[in-house]
Amino acid sequence: MTNTTNLSNSEILTTNPLSPEQINRYHQDGFIIIPSFFNRQEIEPLYKACVEDTKLQENETSFLDIDGNICRFTYFMETQNTLLGSIPRLARMVDAVETLLGGKECYHWHSKVVRKEPHSQGYFNWHQGYGAWYYDGCLFPDFVSTFVAVTSATKENGCVQVLKSSHLLGRIDHINSRGNMITDPERMEVILKKLELVYCEMEPGDILIMHGNTLHYSENNQTDHPRVLVVSHYNSADNEPYDLEGAEILRYRPLKKLPDSWLQDKKYDSVFIDKDFFNQQKTDDAELYAGVGNLEKRYSRLPNTRKINEMP
Ligand SMILES: O=C(O)CCC(=O)C(=O)O
Ligand SMILES: [Fe+2]
């Protein structure tokens, strides 16, 4: 089966574009949640593979949160002709992102599947996407992140939490804490008192879309069931890092769009394959943080006063 279609990107348009109201809300609040962005049949095979199969776990990368709890996820940058690899390229995703970037072309920065095991303690501390990518050498905060719910996401299982309109704060300095880029804790304490916190609870198929400067966080999973999100980050095509030496992987790569019907028509080969995943550790060594790009370079750009809690 082919990986793409013969049509050009401009000929493949979503059948369900964002409404002016959704676009306004995104710019006002820094995020939107769209229920049923994917229908149940589209998501079902992924749900089965992520919840009932162990294949995903075999490809997981582990890292420690700032308290030393293990978090696991799988990364991918290259997109295969799998269900998983098709998601970031679907017209409804790319068109939404490009609309929110003001009509600019985007490229796939990277994606991950974040599966929180039942009763796992790992959590994501407060951060902005651009809080890290700034230090990768991207000049503009022209990033949009999408979070597709594969399982339900609830307060109890560690759904994403956002601070409303926090993207209007601009980029905030981040520190490297055990390999996690987290928002300057001093500033964060004050911001938390000022801005409204929203729990982004979702059902399978719903999507959360947020600005690169939106502050977000997510708690541990206190339930008996896994919580799974497919998270994709997009950068604008004209915003690749200014210095790509040792970080070629972050270079602009044209994104080949797929029609919205791709999943419904089962045009993909399988749900996912080992090749989907980048930087597999195949190890339980949680000290290793498998980031993408050149992390040494990223950390070397942190202001000296912020170089606390360096990676071991
Ligand atoms: O999966 C989550 O709860 C948060 C993930 C996240 O913030 C990210 O991937 O950037
Ligand atoms: Fe994030």
C-alpha cells in the first residue's frame, strides 16, 4: 500500500475546518478542546493496541520526573504508513495547525504516545513546549501542540491541565531539572495564583490543541486503567533551529498531508510497527532521558544562573 497519495498538499483539504469561534478562542485562551475530532471507529484500533497489547510498552522510553518517579512514553519523528504515523499528517490536523499559525506552513516536530500506567506516580511538571524548544534555537514561538485522547482522560487518571491565557505571558525561562525542562519555579508560584486552571478532561477521539507558550501540567494516574494520549508538536516551516549542527533531525522536512478519510478507509498498513519509534532504549534505565535533537546543545544555551539540577 502507498504511504501517501498523488495529490499535492493544497489539493488535500480537511472536510471539517476550525470555526472562526474556535480560532478566536484559541488565540484568547491559548488552547481549545474539540470533542469527537476523531470518531470511535478511527480510534478503536489504536485503543486496542495501546491498552490491550504489550507492543507499545516494548518500545517505551523511560525518564524520571523531578521527584524521581518513572514516566514512560514512545517518541516518533518520521511518520510510517501506520495508523499512528498517519495521525499527525491528516488534513484535519495539519489544516487546524496551519490555520492557528496564521496560515503558515508547518512541519512535524515530533510526536509521542504518552501512556500512564494504572497507579503510576510519574507526572509532568509545569512547562511550556517553547520553554524547551527556544533553547533548541527556534526564534519564534510558532509551535502548536495537539493531544488526541486514545483513552478517556480525567482528573483521576492524570489528564492535562492548562492555565488559561498563559500563552500571553510569553516565553518563560525554564530550568533543567533531572533532564526535565520545567518553568522557573519562582515565577510559576505567582502565576498559579493569577491564572485560571482548566482540567482538560476528554473522551477517546477528543483533541486538545494548544499554543507553544501555554503552560501545562499533568498529574499521576490514580486509576486501575491506563491513560493514553497521542501528542504531536508542530513547528512552522520558517522556524527551524538557527544552528542545526548536531541537530539535523530538527531540520524542516516537508509534511505530506493525508485525506481525512485515510483512517476510515483503512489506508494504513498496521496500527504501529517498531520502526515508528525513535530512540528506543529497550532498557529500564530510567536515568536515561531520550530527548530528540541535541540535548547537550540545548542545555548549553541555558543561562548560567539557571544551570541548577543538571543531568547526572
Ligand atoms: O501526556 C501528558 O500528560 C502531558 C504530555 C506533555 O506535556 C507533552 O508531551 O508535551
Ligand atoms: Fe508538554
